[in-house]
Amino acid sequence: MTLILLAISLSIALCVIAFKFAIYALPFWMGLSAFRFVYAMEAGLFLSGLAAAAAALLSIGLVIAVLAIAKNPILRLAALGVFAVPAVIAGYALVHGVTHDVIESAVALNLLCGASGLIVGIAAMVNLNAVGETVLSA
């Protein structure tokens, strides 16, 4: 019984961690792309890591800057959408990877994965908007 409760609690913890990571999919992929590009130029691990951190922070900073400058709500939504699209894809892939062996119906699997991708994308938009409001109000 203890082992079952431990497995359930660890599964819940891993889902929460994966959800937090999926929200920041755009900065992660920007950082990974910058790391791979700089490392391919034989710059070394330290400079590649520095470039990755700079690219990830720049991607978040660029969206926050657009949120600060733009007064048009459609432009603000588009900036948040650019941040949320990789999060939607990551949320879809996350749930698909966990549940593809459990759910046999392809329609039900796609509906579940699509709904979870939308939830992760909306959470990414809300999270970045809250970060932008905090940064801009200070």
C-alpha cells in the first residue's frame, strides 16, 4: 500500500514539474537553439551556456517589451500567442506521451491531448502576462 501511495505522489509531482516546464517552452527552445549554434562554432561550453541563457532571457524580455509598448489588445494577444504556441505543443506532447498506451481510442486521445495543450497554452499566456504586469508596475 505504501508503494502505491508513493508511486501516485511521485506521478503527481512529476506532472506538476512537467507542467511548469511546458509553460516555458519558448525560452527553452530558444536557449537550446542558441546553445547548439554557438557550440557548433566551437566556442566551448561556457560561452554556449551564456548564449543560451541570453537567448532565453531575450525571448521573454522581447515579449514583455511588446506588452509594455503595445496598446492594441490584438497585438498584445499576438505577442502572448507567440509565447504560448510552443507551450501548447509541449502540453499536447506531454499528455500524449503519458497516456498513449492507456487510451485506445484515437479520438479520445486527441481530445484529451488537445484540451491539455490548450490548458498549458492558456496557463503560459496568463503566467507571462502576470510577469509582464509585475515588471511593468515596478
